[in-house]
Amino acid sequence: MEKYIIDSSAIFFRKGLYPSMVTVPEVIKEIRDSSSVDYLSFIDLEVKEPDGSCVEEIEKIAKRSGDIYRLSETDIKLLALALTVRKEGFEPVIVTDDYSIQNVAKIAQLKTDSIIQKGISKEFMWIRRCRGCKREVEDGTERCPICGSEIYLSRVKIKRDKT
């Protein structure tokens, strides 16, 4: 049986019409406009916290891919909830248009359903790069240790072996 993990964008765009839906408390806190609050009262949406071990697993994946710099705490918990639901024996589908959530989900072998956007077709990694000298820079610094320029995130396609 599938369970649909609902991001706030699914509620904002009124796409939360799935047979079995679940989300994290932080998504509910993001819903502030009156029409979306009214919409929440009409849909059957379970709210639950993800397992702590699943949060740690998602953080590890997001650090490896570099998406950790682009994901909010809510995003991480939403992804972790999908892992929690999978551990409970269900097939999770994350409903979101957030490309970073979709990227981490793809790496974690979780299904996604996009709302308005097409959705991702390739996996990417994000690396920290110096704007001046273009060197790759390690975590923990805001300026390049070589030339002093600011650091930005650069997207790199993940190449998979076709074996």
C-alpha cells in the first residue's frame, strides 16, 4: 500500500487528494493563509514525527550530495518521514516540487510525485566552489582560504555506472 508524504506546496496548490496521506508537524506550521488552513480541515492528513535514525540517514545522504545546504529542517524531516513509512512496510511517495527534496529522494530510492513542475530526471551533487579561483572548498568556511573570495554552491551531475 502506498502512503503519500505531503509537502506544504501540495497543500498550497490543493493537490493533497491522495488515499493515504501523512506529513510532519513542521509542514502544518508553514500553512498560514486562511484558504490553505480551510483546505487542511477538509482533507484526511495524518501528522507524525519521523524516526530519529531516519533523520540521521537523510542528513548523511544530503551531506554527501551537497543538498544539505539547500534543505530546510522541515525538508529533512519530510524525507526522513518517507524512510520511516518505508520501514513500517509501506511504499512512500513524496509529493513535492522542491528539487532538492526530489534529488535526495532519488538518491535514497524514494518515489516522488511533482505538483506543478516536471520533476527531476537526473541526480546532482552540490559542491562548494570559490567564486574567484574556482577551487573546490571544504565545509566550514565562508571565504576561500586561497584567494579570499566568497563561496557558492555549484551543481555537478552524478554519473552512474551502467552495470
